[in-house]
Amino acid sequence: MNISVLGTGYVGLVTGVCLSEIGHDVTCIDIDQDKINKMSVGISPIFEPGLNELMLTNINKGRLHFTADHHQGLADKDIIYIAVETPQKEDGSADLRFIVRAAKDIVCHIKKDVIVVIKSTVPVGTNKFIKELILDNLTKDIKVDIISNPEFLREGSAINDTFYGDRIVIGSENESAASILEEVYKPFRVPVFKTDIYSAEMIKYASNAFLAAKISFINEMAHICDKVGANIDDVAKGMGQDKRIGPDFLSAGIGYGGSCFPKDTQALVKMAEDIQYKPIITKAAIEVNECQQTLLVEKAKKYFGNLLGKRLALLGLTYKPNTDDVRGSPAIPISKQLLKESAEIIAYDPAGIGKARTILPSRIQYAGSLDEALLNADLAFLLTEWNEVTGSLLRKACQLMKEPIIFDGRNCFSLDEVRKLNIEYHSIGRPPVLRVKSHHLGQDC
Ligand code: UDX
């Protein structure tokens, strides 16, 4: 198939590259010429394990192209994907400016019948609105079908999720267009679920809201565990063995972040409120998540009395490991609170420092290594479970900090492990491990 993808952000680029990998001829279009130049030689603008290699392979095989020229990119395609961003507006709703512009570009440049596939996350009704916009403005005799095909990729494992995802959702009014898209995806061997357009749009919001609620639920249980002396990790394990609950997405911590859950839950709330419905559970999930992000600072304040002048190693700035994305990261509110408490922050992240500098408060200092961040620190906050950090943190905390005092926002270590090393350790929904100062316990560091 001759395919083009409008928008080379996370979703667009990964989709385009993976479609070329299964043999389609794919042109990725973006307005940023500098970005296009880099991608044309296999340099990905996003950090995603395996993506650069896959780009290079398919560029060399001659089936992956990049252009800023919309006519060249759109004129003769069988399928055009719209994968532009839908940022959050101030009132929480999704900003459809870029989608509308993409639709207008399509109208201007197409020369033959085409299937337009919307991958961007859009409020229910948007696919139909875009179809009408295109048809109302078309002056040529061309047939245009619209398909809603939401994405479920996770950053950091986006390529794996494309090839081995749980499902591909195809929302369409036209069975033959849906079958063509199903055929496009056939080599992925991922189950296809076909439905109507509104339901497909809704599946994306409902899935993300459900996952966000699952995380907030386990975080609420963690609060209760904290107070009653239970261990949330064991509670989650015990719950997860019930097949109806399942073991995934039950990791308690400092809450969810990223470019999807925070934005999509807010957009769902707005969408519901616009039809005079109060989405109680989604709103509660958002509220619990916001509270969750203040937890570590509260625990540290309780332990030290105050954080004035304390040298704090802030470890992990991205919203999760294996990405350089800092959007919606818990590190943002946490660093703001720490600065309010007059702590001195030395931050380290294996991949996110570049982006963090543009988002986090300017008073933060950045370390070039984990060692530098930990050196002479009074306490460490672990915010992201990067292997590079967790693999050596306990040993390095013992060697480099004034005293090994760790506040772990991701429950990365077993209580026995830290107890053996005599580290002061506070985590989420588990009893604290107190450092014994007067006499040695095990391999005291
Ligand atoms: C998410 C969805 O998983 C994906 O299907 C959708 O298309 C886009 O949004 P992503 O944001 O990349 O993907 O990351 P994900 O791995 O889902 O994690 C989101 C956030 O939830 C992270 O901040 C993570 O740390 C947090 N999380 C996840 C928890 O706090 N606990 C968990 O048990 C799982």
C-alpha cells in the first residue's frame, strides 16, 4: 500500500516506521524541515528504544520517506494517517486545531480516492466532523472514507506494542474501507476489533481513564496501607492473582504522568460535562493522582522537620523509564514543592535532562551522573525506576551520601534488602525501614 502519515510525533513516527517495516511504502510528513532532514538520514527526534535502527533499515530499503512538501506527500496515496497532536486547552478539552489543518491539507492535495485514518486521540464525534469538513470542501470527484483507529502505544515500548499489541481498533461506517485497513495491519498478527466510529473514539478514552483509575485505586489503597501498617506490594500481588482484577497496573507510587493519561482523563471529564454528565470516577482518579504527587515531600518534611537547605538528589525526571519525555511528569510538581520548602535540588536522569531544563523550575541544578547527584546529599528522592539508577542506587547511597536516606516514589527495593544495608528508607504504602545508628545490623553501610 502507498501510505502517508501526517505528523511525526510519537504516534505518527512509530506508526509510519512500523508500517514500512511490514512492507508498505510510507511517507511521513511534517512541517518542520529541520526535523525532516534529520529523519531522512535515520535520526529520530524522539527517544524510543529500537526506533533509529528500524528507521535506517527501511530508509535503506527505499520504502520509508520523509517530506515537508504536502503535495508530494499526499497527492497519490491509498491511505493517509492523521497523527498530529491534540493538546489540552485551558478548559481541559482537546485542541483540534492541528487536526483541522491536516484535513484542509488533505482536501488541497489529494488527487484520487483515499482512506483517511485518524490516529490522534479525539473527542467522540471528531472523525465524523472531519469527514464532513473534507467532503464539504472537496471540489474534485474523489471518494474519501474516514476510519477511527486509536493508538495504544506506550512510550518506551512503542515498537513492541505495535507488533504485539493486544488489539487494533477500527471504527468505520464502511465495511470495505475497514477491511482494507485490516489487510494493511495483517502482518502484525494483532487481533482486530471492528466497530462504529463513535465507539472506536470512545474506546481510547475509556481505556485510558480505566487505567488511570486502576493506578489511582491502588494508590488510594497504599494510603490506607501506610496508616494501618500493611504492605501495598503484597496487597497488590494478592489482589492481582484474582483473574478478574489482573496483576498489571497495580504498582503504587507517586502517580501517573505522561502526555496521555493526564490529558485524556481531563478531556473525558470535559466531554462528559458538556453533555451534563458528572464523571465521578474519572474525576476522583484525577484528584487522587494530584494528591499522590505531594506524598514524598510530606513524608520527607515529617522525617526532617523541614527541608530548608537540605541537599536533595532528585533521581529520575521523566514520567517513566526508557523515554526522554518529561511532559506531565510527577517531577514537575515535586520539584516545585521542594523549592518552596527551600531544599537544594541536584537532579539526575539518564535521558530526560535536556527536556527537563525546558519544563522544570530554573533553580534546579543538574548532575552529569548518578554519583554526582548523590555526593554529599542529605536525602535522595527516587522518582523514576530507571534500571541505570536502581541497579546501583543502594550501594552508591551508602558510599556517597552524608547518610543513606532514600524516599522511594516507585517502591523499587524490597524492605529486606534495604534493612540489611541499614539504609533509612521510606516508600509508598509500605512500613518505613529505619536506620539503626548505634549498633550495626548485617552489612551496615
Ligand atoms: C499510556 C497507555 O498505556 C497507552 O495505551 C496509551 O496509548 C498512551 O498512554 P504511556 O503514557 O506511554 O502509555 O505509559 P504507561 O506505561 O501506560 O504509564 C503511564 C504512567 O502511569 C507512568 O507515569 C507510570 O509510571 C504510571 N504507572 C503505570 C503507575 O504509576 N503504576 C502502574 O501500575 C502503571
